[in-house]
Amino acid sequence: MRLNSRMFRVSSGQVVSADDAHGGLPAAHLGASPSLPAAFEAFGRVWGVEARLGAGSSATVFRVSTGTGEPATAVKEFQSDQENGEYGYRKETSTLEDLQGHKNIVALYGVFTNHLPLNGPTRCLLLELLDISVSELQLYTSHQGCSMWTIQHCARDVLDALSFIHREGYVHADLKPRNVMWSGEEECFKLIDFGLSFKDGNQDVKYIQTEGYRAPEAELQNLLARSGLHSDLECTSAVDLWSLGIILLEMYSGTKLKHAVRSPQWKGHCSSMIDHIFASKGVVNAAIPAYHLRDLIKSMLLEDPRDRITAEKALCSPFFSIPFAPHIEDLVMLPTPVLRLLNVLDDRCLRVEEEYEEVVEDMREECRKYGPVVSLFVPKENPGKGQVFVEYAKAGDSKAARKMLSGRMFDGRFVVATFYPLSAYKKGYLYQTLR
């Protein structure tokens, strides 16, 4: 039996996701721009612009590629006609250069000056291209809240990054869902956008943090600055813990808390409001004992910054000792180097050794079309019976394979393709059913 002759036939009813329609780029990242540059010249190469990923007050981020088969990267271009463009470029460059090497901080590949724009040269950063932000994850969960596996993964990764940043004497000062992104290659969340960061005790910008994620002391400082009043009030690394507490609470509840945290009820009643959120019957995670998460969040959202838990101590929370399995939504949204194929094989293929060996070889041959295959596993017994696990060298190859294979037909059955945690696959953890 040669599977390739009848395998992975495109169905007329094949469903293509929004990500697939745009080459795997999260739809929320895309945005047409009449001034989209054609390319950047840097490091002896031409980097063609594929999409605009986002824009801020002083910079725009683009997805770029050399077109030589190398992984795509990101370019952050600072505006040449903005007064704070040069300052923002120098500030973020120096901060990222100091903080390079940590797995939970976006990688800086280099800095360059782009001489192509007609209105003058621009300063640019060449950065690691990441996959999807926490903000986008929240949109995809349809206000039902993220899984406990995702929340735990995100909390641990961000706290690891903050612990390192704070030890180095820095404050991120703009933590929010958009600035926490997933890396499919390294299977972790990373911090981006250090444009408002400063050395602890040497704050050089008046207005820090984004509304909704702004600590009380930063809110007061910003208010005094807008009023033209001098203040000796200093914001410390504790502002980052406040922001993370709000992010985790939003991930759990599936609700934006921007208006809630600005309400009179929040001040003085923060703890009881958090209790109410965790006790809500409408929250998808309500059936899971999440008291440790609740208490961790409470320790981050204390009004007095001196009482707030530090990132290093937060990593010792009992919440991180609880094992959680990913939900099916996690495996669809969060790319990894491992692809999992469902609804492909029947019991007969697994019982007959000759057919089983042919299945494995034909699967390997088909999957190699999208990139080098490190390993392939077809379990014969539960858990994982009938599933096909394909480990690629790169998450980008896994994304390409999922795009092409998901929704195709095999022996009258729709093939379902999801990603799978590389760490779990390496340890032999094969989850049979995921809600």
C-alpha cells in the first residue's frame, strides 16, 4: 500500500484559516499601507518587505525576507520626521544590547541606517520575527479566557524575563498583551518593545506604561507631569509586576479590565473584585482549582509598590508546581517544530506490521516536502494511538506543513493538523484527548 498515491488530496470543502490565507502571519498583524516600503538594504543584502506588522508613535515594524530561503525577520524603522525617532532608536538599541542572550527577550540581530527613503535616512533595528501576541490569543479565545496551560506558560516566561531585566537594573515600563509574543522556534513567550524602558532610579521619560496596565504610582506620576507639577515620586521595577498581574487576570477571565481598574470600586476593593472574577460561573476555567493563580495575581496588584511581590519571588509560587495539559486551541494557535496529524490512520494500518512500516515511510516522504524531518512517530497504543507526530528542524517548516496538510482528504476523512509542544514530545508525553 503506497499512501502517496491516495493521500492528502485537496478537498473542495477545505477550510483555510485566516493565518493560512496570509502565509501563516497572524491576521491581526496585517495592515495595508499606501507607504509600504519595497525593501531595506542592510548587511550586504536586500530585505524585501512582505507586510506591515504594526506602527507606533515613533516607529513601524515590518516583516521582511531576503527571498533566499532563510527565515523571515522583522525590521523596526524609526520615523525620520519625528523628534523622538532618533531618541527612541538609541534608547531601545542600548537597552536591547544590554539585555541580549535571555531566551525570553526578543533577539536583536543588528542595527542599520536605511538610505532608501525619499524623505531622508531612517534608523532601523533588525529583530527576531515572532509569531503571535497575547493580545491576539485573547481575541481568538472569543472572550472565554486562555487555558491554564497557556497562562502558566506565559506567567513563567514573563517572570523569567522580568527577573533578569530587574537584576540588570532595568524596568520594562510598558508591559501589555501586545508586547508579549510567542516564539514557535523556541516554544516560549518573549518580551518586545523596550522603547519606554529605563534604568531603575534613573527614569528619563515622564509618561510610562499603557492605560489599563499602568500601576497606581505611574498613574499619579503621569498626572502630576501633565499638570506641570514637580514630584520626587519614582517608579520602580514594581510597575512591571502590576502590569503582569493585569495581563494574567485578563487572560484568565477573557475580559479587558481597562475600565474596571480605573473605577472607584477597584481602589480599596481590588482583592474582592479578583475573588469575584475567579468565582464567576461564566469563566471557562472556573472548574479548575486556581487558588494559587488567584493569590499570585493578588500579590502583584497590591496598591503599595513596596508590598508588591518581586519577579524572583513570584517564580516560587505554588502555581508553577501544578501540571497542566494544553487545550486543542493552544495547539492550533501556538506554533512549535512538532506537527500532529489526526484522523489519518485506522486500526488496520497499526495492526499489520508491513502496512505500519509503509505508513511511517510514506508519511516521512510526504512531510519532507515542507522541510527537514528530525523524527516521525506513529504510536500503536494509547495514548496517542493513530496520531502522527512529525518533528521538524524549524517551526517555520512545521507551519508550512500544517498550512498544506490541514483540511485535506485521506480515505474519505478530513485530516486535522495541529502543533504539539516540543518539550512534551521529547519526553514522550502524548495527550490523547484535549478539550
